[in-house]
Amino acid sequence: MAFFGKRILSFRNRKKDTPGGLWDSCPSCKEMLYLKEMKEAQGVCTHCSHHFSLPREDRIAMFADAGSFEEWDGDLTSVDTLKFTGTASYTDKLAENLLKTGYKDAISCGKTRVGGFDVGLGVMDFKFLGASMGAVVGEKVTRLIERSTEARMPVLLVCASGGARMYEGLFSLMQMAKTSGALARHAKAGLPYIPILTHPTTAGVMASFATLGDVIIAEPEALIGFAGPRVIKETTQQDLPDGFQRSEFLIKHGLLDMIVHRHDLKQRVVDLLNFWMPESSQRPVPVDGPMGIKQEDVVEAPTKNTPAKRRKS
């Protein structure tokens, strides 16, 4: 362009044309990632190990032994009891998220096998209305726990949520008590419950079933808390410490028991189940001890009068 008789050239950075849907940028290290490779890495950045959100079907495949997942209550659908209206009605939001995800609500539950153990498995999906907990989510979690208790199975719940579903008001908040009551009965029956907290797990879910486990596991750098950091900062009028509400901060303050890389999650769960319920395994399972010692042992179930003993397979 001309400016006082001089011609000034303007330069702009241009991105090279690349086919859509093939690449993504890591929010942590900013490296470009080939989506096919990232899928093979279970949604983990191959440069910095940042953990991306995983679709529920990938989560199920990650834990379930091949072909073993049997879904329960997949047809349960939320109802607009309060006739909620806003920028969009609740009914419209449900229809929109059904089209987006292919699922009727924010959690899938069922029976599966994990490393040879029968397990009740639930997986929350943040893509469906932020995995907010409404009546259907609460009901499916409660049914999962109660059926697992009846079948003498451990429960594994992969948690992710933005909290209570505002479209359902008090009906949403009631799910906190309902799910917690079911877990209390499950614990009274002497059965294990393992929640796995992923990014983000907040509000009503974090304050109920997400933190009532026998061993609470989290993925690295997951945001976990009740209120968000911005709300807490504005309320307390104080600066928050570095890493506040992240997994690494919370394990130092006693909220978590383990932080486990996604690639190691299934084996760690199997190790715990083999410790708690050795008699329930259908095959020998490698036991990874605290010193990294692995042994292929079959553990005999203890009787009423005799302690458990190991026999070599």
C-alpha cells in the first residue's frame, strides 16, 4: 500500500493447506499430532504425554477384555420434567447431544471382564452435555452398583463431569445421595469400588461417587474439584497455589491414592482386583508388587478357618 508516497509491503503468515480431520495440536506442548497415531496411543500426546479426552467407546475398549462388554440400560432417556427453557429448551439440548454423540445420555454402564475378572463398568462421556449428572446418569450409576452388589462383582467407574445438570434442578442434586447410598451398601457387602478420575471431574460428581472409592485413581494433570479455580479465587480473594486442583496437587494433600498413566491403567486395575478378589479371577494374572516384582501366581480363595495361600501355576 502507498503511505506518504512510499510502498509498504505487508506480510502475513499463512498456514499450509492440510486436509481436515487428520491433524490436531497438543494444548500442552503445541506440537502437531497425526490423529491416527494419537488414536493408537489411546489419546496420549506422543511428545509430552498430555492426556486428551477419550470417546466412551475407546474407554470401554481400553478396559474391557475383547468382546466382553454387555451394556445395561442403554435406552434410558432424560425427561424435561421442569419444562426448562433458556436460549434453547432442554428437549432440544438432549436431541442435539444425541445427534452429536450417538448416545442417549452421558454415561454407558454394563458388565464386562477386565483381565479375567467380572466387573461392573461405567464410563462417563464429557461430550454429552459436559457429562452433567441428571436423573438418568444417577439412575444408571445406581443400577450399575446395585446389580454388581447382587452379582458379587467389583465396580469400576471412569468419571468425568462438569457437575449437576442445571436443566433438572433438585432432581439432579438428589442423585448425589442416591448413588452414595448404593455405594455404602456395596461396601457393606465387602466388594471393591474403584473410581478413575479423568479431566475434568468436578462439582456434584466429585462430591459423591467419584471420591468414595476404596482406591481413588486419577489420570495425570486432571482437573478435580468442587467449585472451579476462578470461583474459589474470587470468593476467597486469594491467589491460588500453582497446580491447584490438579491431580499432582491433590495426591500431595491426600485426596487421591494413585496417579496412573493411561497406558498403565488397565494393568493397575487388574493388580488391585487380583489383590482384593483373587478367587474371582478366571486365569492367572501378573501381580506387579510395590518393588516392581512380577510373579505369575494363582491365589487360592481363603476359607472361613484357613488363611489364603499361594500355589504356583
